[in-house]
Amino acid sequence: MTTIAFIGLGHMGGPMAENLVRRGFPVTGFDLDPASLERAASAGVRIADSAADAASDAEIVITMLPAGQHVLAAYRGDGAAPGLLAAARPNTLFIDCSTISVAEEQLAAREAIAAGHRALDAPVSGGVLGAENAGLAFMVGGAAEDYAEALPVLEAMGARIVHCGAHGLGQAAKICNNLVLGISQIAVGEAFVLGEQLGLSHQALYDVMSNSSGQCWALSTNCPVPGPVPTSPANRDYAPGFAGALMAKDLGLAQDAIEQTGVDARLGLLARDMFRAFADGPGAGRDFSGIITTIREASGAAPLGAPEDTADTPRRRATTERTPL
Ligand code: NAD
């Protein structure tokens, strides 16, 4: 079996490494956080003394780190410790699963190739749940033959894997997808707050939109009001899910790409500002669908469940009964 080094055993990397072990891959891991190391060790990951040590004996090195600066620093090392690129055997396949900018990913790939290795970017969507149940979607950038070699490894951690093209295009696909997601979650939030003020019940609006052209994931899976979709984060006070801070981060990466390309993506930039404010305020640790609370407040509307709800306002006329179409 292919030997794998796994660097970054956090919320995502931990369960991903665990799924590789379950599928029989020998995995050596490293993380700066002792608690993450302990959890990974109890799942069967062999723990190395350093990232370089883990990489020195691997055919594939996977990184799952917070941001681009961490990936580049881990690749390069510092004066005191060798980096992954220097420690790995020649022609090692580096797979970066972190979400980072297209430019940083292309730089990381260039440096890996210059050091005599091969590189793929393979960012994911599907969140911690997807990481735990091997249901992640992978968006992959890099050479076709490297993609083919990585496929059995990615299949052990994911359910949908798409080769998007050259280095960096996996990150490009991820950024474009999350641009749509961020904008649509705001749009659905605005529609529900507007509906509330006009006297529409959440259920009625859900029943209409989920069967109409307003249908989208932000509504039908991540519905931002409690009730219509019982599994959505709104039903558990917006416990994530996908945290507002992560959406703000991804839209910041989209902003970098928008500015770099000069695309006229005004909605994307506005969504980025709104999620940045949400993440800096109440939303850092809450699901990003909780942005509806910010929209409600900015509209001067009472929070859900506030005493005003019992007054004779349009919202009082709201009902939770199903409305036939
Ligand atoms: P996390 O903070 O839980 O995990 C990152 C881990 O990297 C931490 O345990 C940290 O100690 C470790 N780390 C940092 N620098 C290191 C280094 N030099 N060497 C070894 N370990 C190091 O973050 P996460 O939620 O697992 O996310 C990881 C990546 O996946 C991010 O880029 C994120 O944007 C992306 N992502 C996250 C989600 C999600 O729902 N959490 C979904 C899709 C993509």
C-alpha cells in the first residue's frame, strides 16, 4: 500500500487520516497540537516527531492546514527545521487539501516541482461531517497522471472527485463554488426576513421556494430559519455546520482572485464584506446561515421569538401550517 504522510490533523485532517487508516493505508502524521496528535494516534495514525520526519518515508504527502502561509512554511521549513520539500524522497507526490488562494497554490506547486517532486491541489467541500464519513468532494488541480495516482487515496476520503485541470484549478473551482454559496445564503436570508415583514410564514415561503426557481442548497439543506428543514443549523441556534469565519476566509480568497482577474463580481465582493463583518462580530463560531440574524437586525426587525412577535404585526400573522401550492 502507498505510504502516506499527513500533516495537519485538525477538524478535517484528523478524520481524513483516520479514513485512510481504515482503508489500510500506512499513515504517519504530524500536527503542532498535542491533542490532535493524541486523537490521531488512538485512530491508528503513527505519530512522527516532526513534519519533516513524517515526510521522509512517504510516497504521498498530504497537507491539511489552516491557510496558504502555513502550507508554504511547512513546504519550505525554517532555519531551524527542514521543510517537507527538503525532507521528502525525490519524486514524492504532494497533495495539498487545504483551502488557499490560487496564486499561493500555484507557487507551492512550482516550488515542489523545482525541488524534484510532483504536486496536486485537492481542496474539499463537505465539512467535518463529510470528512468523518468519507463523503468529501475533492476538486483537483495538477497533471492527469498524478491525479490518476492520487485517485485511490482520495477515494478513501471522499465520494465525489473532479479533476479540474492544471495546478491551482482545484482551488479555483472551490472558490467559485463558495462564491455562489455565500451569495445564495445571503439571498435566502434576505428573502425570509422580507417574507417575515410581509406576514409570510417560514413554512409557506419554504414550500414555495423549494418547489420553484428560488430552490438552492442554501434553502433546501441549510435553511436559515428553524422548522422547514429540521437538520439545518438554524434548528440548533446556528451551531456549525460551516462556520462564518470559514466562509469569510473563502470569500477573502475569492476577493483575491476577483481583484487579480478584474472580473466585475460586485455581489461576490459585497458578500465578502457582509461575511467579514459577521465573522468579526457574532458569527465567527456560528454557522454561516446565521447571517440572517444580522440581516434581521439591520432591517430593524425584532429577533425571532422576541416579545414583538406576539403583537399585531404582520409577523404575527405568520403560521407554521403547510400551505398547499
Ligand atoms: P483546523 O484548525 O481544525 O486544523 C488545522 C490543523 O493544522 C491544526 O490542528 C493545527 O495545529 C495544524 N497546523 C498548523 N500549522 C501546522 C504545521 N506547520 N505543521 C503541522 N500542523 C500544523 O482546521 P480545519 O477545519 O481542519 O481546516 C483545514 C483546512 O480545510 C483549512 O484550509 C480550511 O479552510 C479547509 N476546510 C475546512 C472545512 C471545515 O468545515 N472545517 C471545510 C472545507 C475546507
